[in-house]
Amino acid sequence: MKDNFWRKNLGRVFDYIVLTFFSIVILTPLFWIVVTSLKSQADIFRRPLAILPSEVMFSSNMQEVLRRAPWTMYFRNTIALVFGLLAVQLVVSVLAAYAFAFYNFKGKNVIFILVLLRLMISPDSVVLPNYLTIMRLNIMDTLLAVGLPFVGSAQAILLFRQAFLQLPKELKESAQVDGCGDLRFLQQIGVPLIKPSILTFSIISIVYQWNAFFWPMLVTESNAARTLPVGLAQFGLRAESGSEWGLTMAATLLVIAPILITFAIFQKQFINSFLRSGLK
């Protein structure tokens, strides 16, 4: 009986062991950030590997973090950038994907191949031309400069096009017979039916833009346009007495907390959106 039990469940046990191992590897940095944020500067250097602090200093560390930098402005800039850019991306990508899925026009295949080629190009490889374009447009040090290169998303166009192609052709034809125009079809039928794909891309875009550092750092020079990751980097550089790791880790928690809390609350919806969209 025991032999049969282990024979049937050996694979599952192995899966749990592997998942547990990688979960520990992934969560260890986050755990250490939390532990370090609880300590004073002296405690960190006196007992660097101790898990429990001599005295919990999280409240005072966070108060000092909030005093030293304009985090309200950073949060406001990041939220405006992330959700404003997402709204524009969805409008542009849904319309483009709809055209690729339902229209036949000259050069359609060539243009779609160019969209696919864009997926093969690393964003870092086009930093210089993007930077020169932003300079010529005279919009440096603005949120528009941070978001403009990401308005057109090849990933979103491909994802939405595939979702539109999965819709029955009879649905579109019957809507046309009833006098339903393209915009009305999109609003009332098309967009609701591809909602899982839209949610999937929204998650990807929000996480990417929330954590983006290099490009926002490159095109911003003042706090008026800086996002949270850039503000965090500036905070670390302005440390008053060497590497103030307790304050830096407290600031890091402040930056990543919204994403972690959102994922914890909507974890089931996040996973379902990826599964239903066919993107793993």
C-alpha cells in the first residue's frame, strides 16, 4: 500500500520540493529587505547577519525616509505615467489589432511583419534614437518624454490580434447585418470578449512601467518628472553618512509595496488572466 502511494505521488512530491526551493530563492531578497528595514544603522554593521533586530526601528526609518525625499510627487508622477500610458496603449493597440484581424489593405502583411520584428529588438538598443527624438521635440524632463517611446506596443498588438482572430467570423458578419459599425462592435462585443487579453497586457505594462529605471533616469532631471525607481536611486545617492542600508531598504519597501499588495489581493485574477489569454 505504501509503495503504491509513493509511486503515485512521487512526481507531485518532487514538484513541491522544486517549487519550495525556487520560492525560497525568490523570496529571500524580499525577506532580507524587510529585515534590514527594521534595523538601525549601528545594528546593521554590528550584527549584519542577525535576523532579529536589537530594536525595531522601522517606524523611525520610514519617518526619516519620508522626510528626506518628495515621495508624494514621485508617487503622483508614477501613477500618472503608468495609468495614462496604459490607457493610450490600449486605445492604439486595440484599434491596430482590430485592423490587422478584420481588414484587408495594401501592405498589411508587410506592416505586420514589421510589428513582429519590433518584438525582436531590445528596448535598450533604441535608446539613442529615442533620446535624440525627445531632445528635438524639446520635451526633456517631462512625463511625456518618459512615456512617449512606449505608446505603440508590438506585444499588445500581437496579443489583441490573436484574440480577435479567435472570435467567430459569423459574430462580426451578423453584427454588420444588424447595422453595427466597427466602433460599436468594438465597444459592445469585441473588447468585452477579449477582456482576458486586455487584463494580461495591462498587468505586464503596469509592472514594467512601475519598475522602469534607465529610460526615466535618462530623460528626467528634476523631481517634477521623476518616477519612484529614479527617486529611490537619488535617495540612495544622497545618503548622509555612507550607505544607510536601513533607510534605503525602508525606501525600497515603500516603492515596491503597491505592486506587492495589489498582487496579493488580485493574485487569482492575475493567474486566471494569463491562463485564459493563452500567455504563460
